[in-house]
Amino acid sequence: MEILIVEDEPKIAQLIQMALEAEGFSCHRCADGLTALQAFQEYQPDVIILDLMLPGLDGLEVCARIRQKPGPKDPYIMMLTAKGEEIDRVIGLSTGADDYLVKPFSPRELVARVRALLRRSLRHGGQTLVYRTQHFTVDVDQRTASRHMNSNQAEPLDLTTLEFNLLSTFISQPNRVWNRTQLIDKLWGDDFFGDERVVDTHVARLRKKIEPDPANPTFIKTVIGVGYKFEDSGTNG
């Protein structure tokens, strides 16, 4: 597994690299935002450990740009920062980060978080399921999703790993109401670290990609005081 470490403090970057390489990971390091974007294109890492405060482009901007153009791999991103206020966590997650670790941290915890991120992609492995509704087809085995524009045309959906898993979860049980805790357990299980509101962030991002009007969603409905449900007719699996 390839890991990109983006950290401008050499001692911290070296500590992270040593901890991860001791566990068998292959690591690359860089110290600023622009170099990070270049390294991302070159190495196509599975995980990016991304410091929030960087020279040039900061971590939030780097994260946002990677999520806009993920490339062949859609990496997991762990934000690393000395700031511990809740608002910083929310902002970091809203740009597309998958996890958030506050300095100072133990190398053991960081390695555990990285392993937890990598296990997320296995949660839908081994299935040969295709879900179809009136407007969508989701192939869990091939990990492809499309929206039906009309009876003769389907538009591929460009979804991140988490967005795909979220849509698969919704479409697997249409009309079921999911609360945040259930969605976290379904998608991440015991591997989850962070704020439950990360679910809202990923729902909002998914709506932007599948809804005709994300502000007034047709498919992913908010159930006030409870959570979310997916509605579409003609469901089969």
C-alpha cells in the first residue's frame, strides 16, 4: 500500500514515515501543498496523511483539489493538525477528508487509524450484487454506478469510494430510514473515528452528484429528527 505524507515539520514527517514503514507500508514525503498535488499524480497513493497548515496551498485546499479530480485511485485522506477545536474538524471533513488526527499523537494510534481507513474498502468486497431502480443502477461487484437519463441512455456517476458505498447502502434498502449511527456502523463499523456529522457531509456531496436539485432532493430524503432514506420506484436487486 502506498502512503503519501504531506507534512512540513521534518521531525514529525520522519516519525510518521518510520512508524508506517515499520508496518510494511511504502511511504513518500513532501512538505508543501503544490508538491503534494504533484506527488499525488505521480504515486497515486492509497492513503494521504495531510497536514492542515502547509506552506503555499494549505491542507484544506489540497484535499478539495484531490477530491475534485481523484484520478485512477480515490485515496483516503487523514487530516493532521495541531488544532483541536470542533470547527476545524468539521471544516476538514467538509472538504472530503475521511479522518482527523490532532497533534500530538502516538505513532501507534496513527498506524491504527491508517489500517482502519484501508479496511473500509473491504466492506463491500466479495459481493456480486446489482441494484436497479427507475433512475439508477449500482453494480457492487464492479463498483460502478449510473443514472438513467431516459430509456436508452445511462450517465456514469463519478463517485468517491465513500459516496459509492453510501449510495449502495441507500439503494440496497429503499424507503428504509437510516440514522447517522446506523450509517456509520454500516459503512465503517468499529473502524470509525470522528464526528457523526461526517455523515451529513457525505450525504450532501452525494446529493450534488445525483440530485437534479440538491437543495430540494428527490431521491435522498431527510427524515427530520431521525436521519435519511432513499426513495425511487422500480427497485430490484
